[in-house]
Amino acid sequence: MMLGIKRVPTVVSNYQKDETEETARGSGGCGKNCLRGCCIPGAKLPLYAFKKLNKIGGEEDVLPVEDKEPAVAFLDSLILGEWEDRMQRGLFRYDVTACETKVIPGEYGFIAQLNEGRHLKKRPTEFCVDKVLQPFDGNKFNFTKVGQEEVLFQFEASGDGEVQFFPSAPIDVENAPSVVAINVSPIEYGHVLLIPRILECLPQRIDRDSFLLALYMAVEAGNPYFRLGYNSLGAFATINHLHFQAYYLAVPFPIEKAPTKKITTLNDEVIISELLNYPVRGLVFEGGNTLQDLSDTVSDACICLQVNNIPYNVLISDCGKRIFLLPQCYAEKQALGEVSPELLDTQVNPAVWEISGHMVLKRRKDYDEASDENAWKLLAEVSLSDERFREVNELIFEAIADGEDSIENTADTMLKEPIEEKNTIAKSSHRTMVAGTQECLVQQ
């Protein structure tokens, strides 16, 4: 029997329509200036070309992370300027700047936001998630269906090694550009989506190239208040099309204040630590001889979790210098009926932002009663047990030691074939998720 979780995600695009509406338009063109074949020929969008810090697999231009200076804050101002332009044009579903926000008294200063717009203006998700890895389904909503007015700019590596900006550049269909678009149901100021190689229609799974692109964006923005986040399927991602989220919050996230304990330093000087005294167990990655060293280590860890069917969230912090990796099990507990009705009634879905300490609350009652104790109570339900976390860490460290090749091959196979139950963690996750865990949703 399939267990269902009642949950409805917010809309990230104004074109996140029912498929019946898409079908009704027929083959005469969708009429919404989207990023598909019906509208993209001849289309142009702004292009931000960033300077790569190091070349993949090469020795030239290899620079330590700390040697990178902010790129004259141009990307920072570009994101904000274009985002505000879309706000003036009325493309958002509500005014997030009018949402009440407060810092909750306590050791870490959890942030509570009352965002009733995300609760009231919502649509059901279009798929039932029972695995972290799933094939892309072009019949469901994906970001190629977004209107071009929601796209702020293309984000690509510079051809000549220097930062460049082109106000109007052709969309290179053959090379599948990465783009930055607005989230029309924003959590905070400047809330955007980074969609790597959008036209390749990649499923929601991290690979080395996509994660490095996200790190480049964090470094280029050069603003410690601009963080990027990632939610896997099963950890409250609602669209199976590869994307990262990002926004500005002008206070430290509570997770950034938590103490850590170093576990090891790798040969490439990447330091891996464990979070301490925080309600969600997780790993922290920093350092590395190059930005790519750091990126490859984290992406290999993410690929390992994907292969083993373990949902997770990622926070990219401190202009790309610190990365938090957080395996979680809240949806699993929901499906098994192990979450208290009191927590379920809040309808808070603890994705990367909530886990990091920015609690997006949908009811006035929860906002008025927000407390350090309540935040800890919710996040404690998200965390793996200490025993399971240790087992997951063993898988991660083995994967990092082995490198990416074997993991990527396994991930590709898993998108086509059932999961092989090779160890205790995979068996446990697979059993529970196939029984209807992770975002297996029904309409309210």
C-alpha cells in the first residue's frame, strides 16, 4: 500500500500550469515566449560571462579559493537590479518585502518569517517521488516552459578568461546555456533559480559540472549574504529539473554559527568537519588547493547520497568557501506517521532554508509563537539518528576516496533500472521510500 503525504509546493514560475492547459494550446505555438523550440529560435537574453578560477583537469590559472577577489560586485548588482525590475513588472505572486520577519531569541538566532503568500497561492506537485534519482519527464512542468521574461540572464564561463556582460546575446541552443531566473514565490529578497544547462533537461541530481557552476556563482556574487541552496528529491525539491536556489538574507544563518569538529583534511587540502550542537546532523566542507578541489569533493559526496537513495540538502555559504551537506529523513518520517500532528499542522516543509535556520512559517499562530525551542523541535525531526549518520558518513568517505567515475556510472544506471540494495542504508531508504515516503503527495 502506498503511503501518501499531504503537501502542496509553491509555484516557482507563472507558467507552472496543469498539463491539460498545455495540451489545449495544441501545436500552433504556446504563445508565452518560452524556452522551447516553439519560441526560442532567434531569441536573445542578457549574458553574464564569469572568469573561471581554474580549468577542469588543467594546471593553468589554478588559484586558491582565498585569492579570488569579488568581481567588482557586478553580478551582485545585476541580480538585484534585474530582480527588482521583475518585481516592478508584477511577475511575483506576492510582495515578499512585506512579509514580517524576526530573529528569535536564543543561542543561534533562528529567523522566523511569516509568508502566508506561499501557503495561499500554491498548486499540487506533478509527480509522486519515491526515489532520489528519477528520469526527467518532459510532460511535467520544467524550466523550459518558463517565459523568457522570468529569465534574468544567461550565466556562462567567459571565452577569454575575463568577466564580461552582454545586454543582449543569442541563446546558443547547441551548447545549452545555464540561466538565472526568478522564483515567482520568493522566500526572500533577490530569490532566484540557477538552472544549469537548461535545454539539456537534466533531472534533479547533482553532478560535478553543475555543482562547480553553483560555486562559481557564489564566488562571483562576492556577497556573504547571498547563499545558494539545493534540495534533492525526497528532501523537498518539487520540480525534477536540475536547479539551485539562491537569495539574500542580511543576517547570518544559524547553521553558519554552529561549532564544528574537524574530521579530516584530504590530500588536496579540503577540510571536512562535522556540525556540533545543532539540531540537524551534517558535514561541512571548506578549503582545498583550488575551487574545483572543493567542488569535486562535495559533488562526489552528493552523488554518493543520490546513488544510495538518501535525500539531502546543501547550503553554499561564505561566497563559496563553506558548504554544508545535510542528509535528512523528515519526509520518510511523515510517510511512516512518525511526525507529531502538531508539527504536521504547521505545514512547514524543512528544506535547505529551514534546515539552515530560516524558518518560513505559513500561519500567523506559528509566527507569533515562534521560539528557539519550537525551531529545535522541528529540525530535530529532520536529522538522521547518530547511528545512521555514522553509517552514511562511511559511505560518503568511501565514495570520496574512490573518486567520481564509478559513482556516476551507477547513477546513470539507476535512472533506468531499479535500485540495487547493496547495504543497510540503501535497503532502509529504498524500503521506506518505495512505500511512499519522500513527497509522495496528494491534492488537498
